Amino acid sequence: KTRADSSMTEVRIKTLANTLQMLVYDYVCRSIFKADRLVFALHLAHGMHPDLFQHKEWDAFTGLIVTDVFRRQDSMKKLKEALPSWIDAERAGSVNFLKGTFSSLYSALNLDNADLWRMFASSSQCEKEFPLSLAKRISAFQQLLVVQALRPDRLQSAMSLFAARALGIKHLSGGSVNLGRLVQSETMSSEPILLVISPGSDPSQELQELAGNTVGADHYHQVAMGQGQAEIAMELIRDCARDGDWLCLKNLHLVTAWLPTLEKELNSLQPHEKFRLFLTAEVHPKFPTILLQSSLKVTYESPPGIRNNLLRTYESWSPQYVGQSGTVRAQALFSLAWMHAVVQERRTFIPQGWTKFYEFSHSDLRSAADILDRLFQRAGRESVQWDFMHGLMENAIYGGRIDNNFDIGVLISYLKQYFDANLFGQDAGRQRKLAPEVALPTSSQHKSFVEVIQLLPDMDKPSFFGLPANIERSAQRTVSAQVISQLIVLMRSDVVEGKFDKERWMRELKPVLDLWKKLNQGTDISKLSVKSLSADSDSPIQNFVIQERTNAIRLAQAVNSSLASLKSVLSGTALLTTQVQKLAASLMKHEVPLQWSSLWDGPEEPIRYLRSLVAKTLALGTWVEKAQSSRLESGGDLDLSELFRPDTFLNALRQQTARALAVSMDSLKFSCSWQGKSSQAKIAVKVSELYLEGCAFDGRRLTENQRNSPTVSMVPTCTIAWLPRDAADVYNEVDCISLPLYFTADRQRIVTKISVPCAAQQRQQWLQCGAALFLKEL
């Protein structure tokens, strides 16, 4: 009986724990946006179920463990050659990391058996196609590590699958929020209901209908906060609290300076039991924490996708407004609404869609529609001046928000596509489709356009944006990288300023100190001398390389010195200083210390920063050898990712060419050839290890990515040089496209522009697909 009671108690505890876990998950999920739910689910699974993770697995997953740095390029070359043929060559480093960190797991995988992994390699849902014989022998999280190493294009889905299974739920979306049920069962008169809204969403209509059905329209009040509304809002709060009415204060993110006053007023109220206060606000860093903590929080997001975006637009446009000036204007309005939806929803695919999040809003749509009306009024029976529309949209209405020239190129291509005289009219023979399977109605009736919208799929097709068929694979890589970065943020220690906890510091800082020691094994970077490096040559390139190597050694020695001071404090042989305190605080928050980043603005995470620093410093030793023996131009391919300042190297090449030709630097133009050295090039260098995203390139022409194409592919070696401005171009301007070459795949910093041959009629296609080159990350 005792054993039976004990067993029943364990079952009850387990049931209660699972129920509590679900309640916590649902409660938190309704107060965070959908994009953040995967982060929270993984964080909760890691905290609640530590038995699912073996030693070092979580640290390896979040990137807190780093293997040896490749000291020579041929080391990576050998790894790629040893890689099983079914694995993409770019995964060589990740496979080597898996092998070096989890040797027993790697042995069990039997990666050389291509037949065993055939389905996994080719499947669009590889996380569900793990070889059955292996799935029974390794844990669920180990399977996730394998997907991370071999198929990062499915890592987001694999993380979702693991988190759902770990938490015992079917999906991560959480329970649906019903405002009526929430108000009835969970709200109190003394607790505000804070609706955290996404840009473009508005719960006002739903709240108004709920109030009308619950307390009556006469007992519901709302104020859109802004300049001059504070006193009105305060009076309404007091009146509604006294009378038991409902009140909604909208857009509190616009009046964050006033919110402390609101807090004081709420704390002093003794409201009627039927009083309810609703607050709406977008996310804002200055929103008071106390008000957040004292409110019942619910997120309210606009449904994603072009279809829902268009429906919201046509709900705001009346049938009279759409049909007031004939068919062509109605069609132009639909084309405008479509373009507005495309530029907004394209933000889902940052950085390939847009390089950053641009605040395209309903005010842009409204302004563009006003311009459209004026154009039609001015045109009368004449043709509409679409060039005028292109110019205003490019330079002011939408383009005014964009600060990247290549993103501007995408917008221009959309304007040419969607505002073209040949697109509009009642003659079906002249019609073109806005997108595959989306044709303009030959009617001015509002309902005709709504019917077309309702036929659109809920899930957007890549072709709607002009993006490649494998964009989802790219998006998964980007999202999964963001999720891991956010997990690291959640792991950050709450460092107490001025307090030294030796045990805690040793525990949290030991991985960084051990990593630095491991990275320096056999290299002795800290002992290298810069005295032997003299940058007084007549060659600008040689001077640049020597200066680059000198700066690298000084940076490495500065890092080594700061970590040595930290180590001395931890061992008790030195006193804690303010500088060491700040260094430790940054490292325990997984941030790069300011004293390092001020010397080099590298990766944002300390682990990646240290690895990249050592890799570049070691590689620059080879660059110096080649430069001093004048073999940079003839000594084989160069990898620009090994430099701290590759853009400055190109400028040094320009300066050296100008000296060789005895001309000014301004009289030279940048040239790139994919078929060997140009006959007009005085000095040329070969550049390899460039990667292309958005399409594929074989050295002769660009080709579309298919659904199962790799997200990133290496392009052939190219030859770069500076030519006299009057020299013939390697490629005619109409037969090539200028693609950006970025430092990294996040597309934040640009190195240069590189010409790639393509047919003139395909330039718009390659612009819209987000084609770009970038250097590999060391």
C-alpha cells in the first residue's frame, strides 16, 4: 500500500508539474509576439528538462564552444576533400566541429553511408526524415545538433519540433486569445489590460464591439493619445473609474514621458468594480517597467501575408472611393495596394528581402494614393505620367525610408513593374499579371478586387516578391541564428556593479579564458613583435599588409593583456580594478568589451570575436610573406575575409596601379573579370572564397535557385583590377549587373560592387531576388 501511495504521489506531482508548465507557457506566450515564442519555448525546455541535454551540448548549440582555428587555407581544403559527397562543402567546418566536440556521436552517425542519409539530405523536411536506425540510438537534442551542422536551412523547424516534443505540446503557437473570455475571467478593475500591438495592427474595432455587447456603447470611451490629449485622458480615467465604464487609451508609445503620471493616477484610484482600463502600445524601450508589471499583457498582431495585408487595405477603402474615376484608376489603386503589401511583407525575409527593417506604414499608402488621384485628375483624357509617380515614390514616399542603394534598386524595379501604362486598361489582350496567377480585374467595382484578394493563398509564394524558390531555406537560417542570439541574451548574467563574486566569476568566465588559451596554443601571438614589420616600402599594397598585420598583433596583445589581468584577479594575485570590472561585466553578459571593440568592430559575441581575431592574425602572416616577396599578384588566389579592412586593400591596389601607370587615382575605374586577367590591367589580383546568395553563378551566367538549391553557393575565382577610365569595359553595362559584396551575410557593411554578366532583360529579376555576394566568416 505504501508503495502504491508513493507511486500515486509521483504521478500526481508529475501531472501537476506538466499542468503548471502548460499554464506558464500559455500565459507567457499570449504576452509575447509569435516571433519570440520559439526562443521562450527552447529557454523553458532547457530550464525545465535538463535531463534532455548531455554535457556541453547546450553550449555547443549556442556557440559557446569553439574548435581549433584553421591556421592555413589548405587545412580547410583538406576538410572539404574529406567530406562525404552528399554534404555541402560549406558545412565542412561545422562537421569538423561536431567531430571534434562529440566524437562518439560523430562515430555513431556513420556519415560516409550516403544511402543511409539520402532521404535526410534531399528532404524539404529533413528534421522528420532522420534515419530510423539512428533516431532510436541518439537523443532528440543530438538530432537537433546534427541538423544544425548539416542542414541549417531546416534548423528553425527542427528547433520547433524539439521544443514542442520536450514540452509535450503539439505546436508552439500557444492558446488563442479571446478578449471577451479574458475580460470576463481574468481582469480586475484595478489591473489595466495592456494590448501590445505590432505596427499596423489596431484592436479598436474588436474592443468597441466587445464593449457594445458587454457594457453597451454608451459606457465605452477611447482616446488616441498624442499632443494635448493628456488632460482629456486623465479626466476620462477619473470619470470612468467612478461610473464603472470602460476606457481605452491608444498608442501610449507616443507619450512615454507622460506614463509615470498615469502610473501615479492609477495607484491613487479606488475604481468601481465594473471599471476596465485598456491600454494599447507598440514596443518601446522607454515604456515604464512598473506599468508593464502591473498590467495584464496581451499581444495583438496583424495576420501576416499579402492576402491579409490587401484585405486590410480594401477594408479601409470604400466602394465609392475605389470606383469613382473608372477602371484604369481602380486598377492602379489595386497595383498600389499590391506593391504596398509586397514591400511590407518582404521584410519577413531580412536581410535577403531588405537589408534591414524599413518602417513602411499606412501613411505611405495614403500619400501614394493621393498622388495617384492627382495624376489622374491632371491627366484627364491624356495618358498618366507614370514617370512622375516613379520619381515621387523612389525619392520621397517609400524610397525616403530606404538608406541602402541596392534596396533602392529593388524598389525601383517594383515601381517599373507595377506602374506601367501597358499594365492597365479594359483590353484583356494588353493586360499583364501583377504576379503569377494574379491578374487585374477589368472592372472598377470594389467587390471585384476583394474577390481576387480572397483567392490568394494564405501562405505567400516567393514569386509574389520576385524572390527565389528556396527563400524559405534562407529565412530559416536567418531566423535560427536570431533565435540562438536571443537565447544567449537570456543566459546573460545579472552582473551586480561593484560586487566581486569570485566563485561566480570563475564559473562564468572560465570558458572564455580557456578558449583564448586554446586558440593561442602553438601560435604565441602574445609574444609576436611588431618591430620587425616596417611599413616604409614603395609599394602601397605591401605597406597596407604590413600595417594590417601590425594592427592585428597589437589588438591580439591588448586582448591577451586584458584577459591576463582578469585571470590574475581570479587567481588572487592582483587587485580588482575598474577596467577589469567592466571587462568581466561585458563578458558575463556575452558582449564584446568596449576596450576591444574600440580597436576593431568585429563580431558582436566574444567567442566569435576571439576566434575571428586569431584566424585573421594568423592568416596575415602568409599575406606578409607574399607581399614582401612580391607574390600577392602572382602567388595564387587571395581570400579577402582574412583581412580586417578588405575595402582598404582595394584602395591600396588602386594607389599602386595609379603609380605604375603614372596617373591620378581618380582617373581609374574598378574592374572585375570572371574569365581571367584583362589585357588592359597593369596590376591584377585573383580573389576566391566569395559566396553568392539569391541565385547561382558558374562564371558565365546567373541562374535561378530551385526549391532544393543550397541557400549559399561559392562562385568561381574572379580577377579584380583598376583600369584607366577610358579603357574598354570587360562587360558592357547593359550585359551585366552590379552586385554588392558585403563583409558578412548580415549585409550591414559593404566592401565594394562587383559586375556579374547577365542578360539585360533579366536584371530586374536578379534585383528582386536579393542577389548579393559576401565574404566568408572566419
